[in-house]
Amino acid sequence: GEEKFTSITILGEKITDKKLAGEKLLEAISKIKINESKMIGKYRNMDLEVSYNFFTNEHNFSLNGAAKHSGELGTSADGNITRLDNALEKMPEKLKRLEEKLISTKEQLENAKEELKKPFEKADELKTKVLRLAELNKLLDMGEVEEKRNDNPLVEDVKRAIINFCNREYEENHSYDEFDTLYPDLKHIGLAYTNTPDERHGIQYELNLEDYTWTQYIDDTPIKTESFDYENKGENEALRNMKNEIELSSFEDLVYVDSEDLRAATGLEIDDEGNFYDPLAKDLDNDGIIDRYDNDFRDSDYFESTYDVEDNLHTKEETSQRTEDKPSILGQIRAYQSESKTEEKQTTKEQEYAR
């Protein structure tokens, strides 16, 4: 087949001879310690990472670019270069498999959406039987244990979805039986909480299992609330939507903040690092007046900015009035000096008169 090898870089040395390259590669991997993973060079514009697996007694490689392409290394110098090439030659095949998987996943998603639109034909029958089961449990317990009434089995499905979400996203191990202990208030079920990168603002996502809504908070201020009953089809539809959203969402989805929602609720903006800031708290024209009170924050004329804004004008007038009302310290000093000189002259005259 076509020769793919042109050169390889190992430990900073560029090698263009294929045989020598294979030998240098064997030498480099022989120095890899047990369970160690090390970047030893570059091949075909990709980083070459090598590790040694003690349990299989094999050296493994990974060619790292936009994705990782892995394989095993042997004891043949020429053969190892071929193994590197083969791993890269499989890229189109791997891409095709992933594209097919993506198409299949999209089809499954569309099918799931269609299924969600269909009403559960035996919902009323199931509800009746669940209620009957609860009554039988109470009778079996002889009144010693108060059984909780399950008005709608879909509520229990949502509770299970919430427990599964916490176990999945936070690597916890809660059981369904712990739900009431973890979330005693069904109107306030906190599913996700984080801070902005600068830790100046908190972001929280909360479910309301009584009203079938979700709310996102910034520093305890709600910035968006929506119902799970998207098409006003009632309680069962809302619960099914809630369960579906919880199952499909990740932690990152729940704490994602929409810039328009944030702006509408708080007036804050989001910078490139994900932090929130008040755009009117800046002084873009450096005139000493923050933009919130600056009539024209592109014009650095302090006096124009000041007198064009009614509030600033009133503030300046009030400040001037307070200044006029307050005694001048310099005036008090001068008055004291004048008084001292007058007393000194009077004393001198009295002494001359006495002589």
C-alpha cells in the first residue's frame, strides 16, 4: 500500500528513516514505568502518548488530536510504525459509525417525542388499582403504620427521576425511599446549585412538584419560571414532561443562564468568562460619573454630564447648600489670628501706659 511514514518526533528528535524511527520508538517505550502514561513525541501532526499496562504486560499508545486514536504496541520496530498508521486509517470508519449512531439516536428521540404525545390508555385503571393497593396495605398493617396515599402514580415516577438525577450527576447513592427525607417541601425541590466563576453570584434550579413548574434563581431572585404543562393538557401531561426533562437534563443544563432572562430580571450582563456584571456600573468615558447616572457616557465632559442630568444637578445644589451652611475652617483660623493680634496690641498699650 501507499507509504504513510514521512517522519516521527521522539523525545524532541525528528527522525525521517522508518527503520531508525521504529528502533527509537522501542527504546522510548521501554523506559515507561508501570501504570505510567507519558507523552513521548508527535506523529503525523498528532501527540503520541504511551503507557504500560502491568496486567496485560503490553504497551499502549494514543494519538491525540481533536479525538484520541488508541492501539497496542508490539516488539517489532517496523510493525509499531504500521500500528500507528493503522489506527489513523480507521478514522473514516470510526467517523461513519459515529454518524450512523447519531442518526439512530435522533430517530429514537423523535420516536420518544411522539410516544410522549400519546395518552396512557389505562391511566385511570392504574390510578384506581394503586389506590386500592394503598388501602389493602393499610388493612394489612392493622393501622400500626400510616401508609402514604399515592394520588397519582406519575408523581412517584417524577420522584424516582429526581433521585436518579442526583445519583447520576452527583455520584450519590440515594434510594427512592429517601425522597421525603431529602425533599420534605414539594414546592421547593433544589436540583442544582453553583456559583459564577468569580463566586460573586449563586445560580439555583428548583422544581415545584405541586404546581408542576421550574424556577431558576440568581442570588435568591427568580429570573425565570415556567410550567411543565406546555400545552395546557393537564396534570398528567405536566408530570410526564417533568419526568422526561429530568431524565434528559444534565447539571450543566440546569445551571445554564440565558443572558436575556438575566438582563430582563436583574439588568446584569454575562461576560466571556461566565461572570455577571452591571453594564451601567462602569465609567466608559472616565469622567468620574458611572454610566447609570451619566447622561452621555461616551462624552467625558464632566460638567455637561452633571448639569444635563436632573438628579446630579439637584445633588450638586444640595452639596453647595451644605457647603454654604457649614462654617469655613480657614475663616475660623483667620478670625482666631485676628483676635489674637488685637489682644496682643491691647496688652502692649497697657504696658506702655503703666510705664
